[in-house]
Amino acid sequence: MSLINQPILQYADEIRTPVLIVHGKNAHSRYFGETAYHKLKGDNKELFIVKGVNHVDLYDGGDKNAIPFDKIESFYKENLK
């Protein structure tokens, strides 16, 4: 089965480890991150939407100031003890 056809969210409700989902507000794929977030059952999950950027802006040649490094750092410090 090709990766694109995998039911990758089928077992999302079994994830109990901390999850931080970061998406650009203008990303065409934002719906997927939101869907994944709602399927997660753990109480240590967070959905962080970055205003004014799309999917690619957060990793490929976009404004590096748009990447929420402080949010990522604080999430790791809180949840990876």
C-alpha cells in the first residue's frame, strides 16, 4: 500500500506521549493537523497555529522568524523530563 493511502490516523488515539502539532494558518494541509489533534486522546497535546504562514514557510526558505522556536523549546522542556 502506498504511503498516501495508509490510514495513518487510525491509531492516533493510542498515542499517550506528548505531541506538539505546529501548522501555518494559511497551510492547505492545516485540516490534517487539526484532525490529528482531535483524534489524540492524551492530555499532553497541543495544536499551535502560526499566523501569516503556509505549510512550506515553516521549513523551506520561509521567514525563519515565523518558526516558533520558543514554543517548541518550552514544549520540549515541559514534556521531556
